[in-house]
Amino acid sequence: MLLSDPTLRYGLRVTVTPWLVFVAGLLIDWKLSFVGAVFTSLFILSPKPVPISYAVKLIIVSYVYMIGAWFLFVALRHYPSATLPAVVVAVCLSYKLLVTTKDILTVVMALLGALLIPLQMKTDPNIAWELAIWLPHNLLIAWVVSSVVFYLLPADNSTDSTQPPADQFDESRRWLRLCVAFLPFVAYAFITDNVSAFTLTYLAVQITQFAASSNNSPSMIKGAMIGNITGGLMAVIVYEIAVIAPFLPLVTLTLLVGFAVLAQQLLKGNSLAPTAITAFTVVCGVSLGPLMNEAESKIFVRLTQIAFSMGYVFVAMVIIDKFIPEKTIVAAPQEQQ
């Protein structure tokens, strides 16, 4: 049987699932549909489906964070001097949650609420409300679709599902590293209004990934930069094909080929593939969405923003590793009886 090969099933899951959500978003045109495709790729990259209990908790917490952030910052809208301190506190609490729970997905949703909502609140509370509602909506859509695909293309039950032992680290030191890496840029963004919401949130996710890991060597960060740029350039190719031949079936086929190529690299063990998949989905999302008339400028702006974000991460992590190095805790050996 063709689909009896677990590697093939994994490759099909990684290829088809975000593509289905992306194409459905193009057809139905729900808000922030490309974010749903990004969330879907995060769920589907795992060799096992996300446990129902964890997914339900994550989705509920996301609604609480987003809607709570909207009410908080709508109340602070008439007190601009209080917005930045509130954002700083929210970011610090999010990173405190990360070092204590080690739950990156929950922290990413908390950071989106702490950054996107107040940034959009400064211009239009209605847009901020749509973000507060549709980001969790897309998370829910991503989980439902990925669960259905896991049912149709089951995971390999023989795969060892035990998690490797977590890093033992100094929680206070790691929390400090995260805050020092990101808060200066947050302050600059809210004081000057010269930073886009995309750059701020993309940077938040990347810094969270690297500063919250003991393995953040310059070579690893350079690899992530290459992965982001590769995914972005692939999205440019898809966009140019869509401009030359604006025929929806051809566009969907081109997207499918793009996801298939990246999935193939993932199966070959290319460590850059997960990052490239995310960048490919994000840049395609802002290029092929309903604002197609502005896509030509947006796609190159997004590539520039991604490159800037990764450059900032690289410089910030080099400085932080020099002055605030990670402090790992070596477990004491057990005494022999």
C-alpha cells in the first residue's frame, strides 16, 4: 500500500495541510487566513498530533489573552504615556511565563496580544478588535484542519513519542536575556511609530526562539537567516508567476509545488526547511491576499523586514551571549545505593 510508508504520510501532511488552509483562505477570504496556514504548519510539523487537552487549553488561553489585551489597551488609548509601560510589563510577564512553563506557542500568542493589539489600537480600535478575534479563530481553524489530516494520514505509532530531557537553565538569567534582547526594540517601535506590526511581531517570535534556547550559536542564527530568505525568495517566484498568469488554478498549483519542495527538504533532514516554510507562507500570504493591487510593493517590503529582523536577532544575540551568557545547570549525579 502506497500510504503505508510513514515517511510519505509525514511529507504529505507537511505539504498538503498548510496548502489546503492557504487555498481555502484565498477562496473564502476570511481575515488573516495566511496566519491560519502558518499556525497549521506549526501543528503539522510535529510527528504526532497535538493532544486535544493541550490544544483546547491553548485556544481558550489565546482568546483570553487577545480579548483581554484589547480591553486593556482600549482603556489606555486616551493615556498614551501609560501604553508603553503596559506593553513592557506584558512582554516581561510573557517571557516569565516562557521560562517557567517552556510553552512557546502560548507565549507567542501572549506576545501577539501584547504587541499587535496596542500597536493597531493607536490607529484604529476596530482593526485591533479584528486581530483580537481572528488570531484565535485562525488558531482554532489550524488545529481542526491539522487534526483531520492526522486522522486521514495517521502518524507512525512506532515513533518514540517521549520528549528529550529539557534544558536545565537559570530561569532568571534566561528571562533577563529575553527582555534585554527585545525590549529596546519594543521601546523604539512604540516611541517612534516607525516600525510596522509585521516587523515587530516577526522579531518577537525569532528572538523568543533563539534567546529561549541554549543552542543559539551564530551558525544556527545564520542558518535561520538563510532559511527565512530562501522561503521569501520562493514566495517571490510564486508571486511573479501569479502576476504573469493570474489564473487561480495555476496559482494554487504553484503554491502546492512550493510546499512540496520545502517538505522534500524537510524529509532530507535540511534544518532550514521549517523556517523556510514559515517565511514562504507569510510572504505568500501578504502577496496573494485580497490586497493584490498593493502586493508588488508589499512582497519586497516584507522580504526587507524579514532580513532586518534576522539581522537584529544576530547582532542582539552576539552581544547578549558576550555580556549575559546562558547559565546552564548541571544536574547533580545521584548517589549510588
